[in-house]
Amino acid sequence: MSEGDIRLEGLVKNYGDVVAVDGIDLHIPSGEFFTMLGPSGCGKTTTLRMIAGFERPTEGEILLDGVDMSSTPPHKRRVNTVFQNYALFTHMTVAENVGFGLRYQKVGKDEAMQRVRAVMEMVQISELGERRTSELSGGQQQRVALARALVLEAPVLLLDEPLGALDARLRLDLQVELKRIQEQLEVTFIYVTHDQDEALTMSDRVAVMKGGKIEQCDVPQKLYEEPNTAFVANFLGSANLLSVEAKAAGAGCDVILGNFTLKSDSKPEQAGVGTAMIRPEYVKLEPHGSEGENRVPGMVEEVVYMGFHQDVRVRLANGDLVRADVPNDGDSPEYEQGNAVAVHLRAANLRVLDDYPDEAADDTADDADTAAV
């Protein structure tokens, strides 16, 4: 077994009557960049803290390379953590910060200096070695915190929203850097975030969490293209949610939307009243009167300019409002309020979810509340 293999088995954490983590079973293979994604209070940070040893599970096991470390104190676990606030020593230089943890390992002075130089070069802060951390920018401090964890050469690195305090452009740059470093070292990264872009950009797999449970776990593309629930659909990007009735039909299903019967290539767990989802970028607007499968008449209610694209909001003939993402590429027609259109909801992209309608509504409301916070 390669080093850095993590298994969570029946993991539970209670705080009095509050269940923060509710029976998680999860396998994170060695060398994977794994992300736990979800809103505040979903249990992702508590799970990370239990892996780190800062919290003890109420029930369950945490296995590192097959050995249960649920009762092992943090300093004896072969994992390291990078926190959102970095927790750097302001009275020390960058090099002293990076090498601090090596004081407690049986590492000679020459080897320690070599490891510090190597990891500082890897995270591109070699020229900052003699500077105080208080003199650094937020992005530079983040790199110092990462180097301080990496220099200890633990097989598992835990990252608790480490980019949360940075501006948007810098976050994007460092997302690419983190993935490059993880692939170079082949270390297991377990990353916690509420930012969907971070999860989609860096991860080999993502676990979307809600209410202390894993709602869905898969590779980013599968989660985005084939969400199982409205909560997952909403949390990973924008989604049009439609109340429909689904009936099995061949390899897919018929989707009844008001007086219109559409086709879907997806097959829900059970037929009946449910929720269908389609991403705004897959909603295609065509001239009014266009005919063909999965076309529904509609009227443009609002057009929002978004720079490289337009968010066109269309009221369908059955009364539902859908959003279409129209690129500003010079070829797409210009839409105005009141334009009559045909809305093409392609069968390949119209997905019937496993939620019941009331669950989907609750999930949508929860997501809206999270966004407001």
C-alpha cells in the first residue's frame, strides 16, 4: 500500500445534541487531490479536523495506511495542516518559519537547510528567505505556510480554505500552483472549501457535503454534468430546476413539462413527479416557431450583460422561468425584453434528478441562504 491512503469508516461527530458529521464512509487513495465542498455548517471542516487530530470522533475510525489513528494525538500523526489564517511566526524570517517543524524531527542541520531551500524553490519563494513574514503579501504568506507544511514530508496534507483570504485573481493563480505542487510531490491533498471554482479546478474527486453527510462524491466533470440532487446541481454552478413528471421510455425517459412532452437521456431512480435540471449554457435560444424535439415556446423577460456572455431570462409557455447563457462572440443574435423565441432543452443535457420536489425546493432555499451569507 502506498503511503497516504486514508479511509473514514462510520465517522460521526456530535456536539451535544448537534450532529456535525453523520456517518461518513470514504476512501481517499494515496496521491489523490480530494476536496470536501459545501456551505458553512455542512461538516467539512469538522471532518478535516478529525483527520488532523484536533477533534476526536464520537464514533468511527480514521485509517491512515490501514492503521486507525482516531485516538492518536495530532503531533504523532503523519499529516500536516495548512490553515486559512496561515498561523506564521511574525518574529521569524521566512526561512525560519519554513524550517520550524524540523526542529522536532531527527534531522541534521545540513539536511534541514537543504530541505528548506528545496521546498522554498518549489513554491517560488527562494528570494524571500531573509524577510519577515509581516512584510509579505497575502499570496506570499500563503506560500510560506504551504512550504512549512511540505518540508515535513508527511504523506497527507490537509488544507482548510487556505485561499479564502486572497483576492480573486491571486486565488486563481494559486489554484494552478497548488495542483502543480501536488502532482509533483504525489502527496495526498485533502482540501476543504466552499468555493466551487476551486473544487472544479484542482480536484481529482470532490465530495459535496450537506448536513454532515456526503450528498454525492465523484470526479468534477461527473458532478457538474450529472448531479444526483438539486443541492449538488445548485452548489456546483448555476442550474435551471423544473418541476416535471418523468416516465420511463427506452434508455431514458419522457419529461412532461406542462403541456409539453420532452425527452431526457437520463433515467431517474423512480418515475413520477420530480425535478429536471439543465445548465444555462445548454439552454439554446432559436427563432420563434422553430420546430423539433424538446423545443418549448418562450418570451424574453430580461437580458443581463455579463461581459463575455449574456444571461438571458426566458419565460416558458408553461410558466417556468429559465436562464440561457448566450456568448458575446459576435455571432449570437442580440436579444431584448419581449422577444419571442423557441427554447431548445436538449435531451442529452436535460437531467431528471433523484430529489422529490419538496426536497429540491428546500435545497434551493438552503443554497440561496448560503449565497446570501
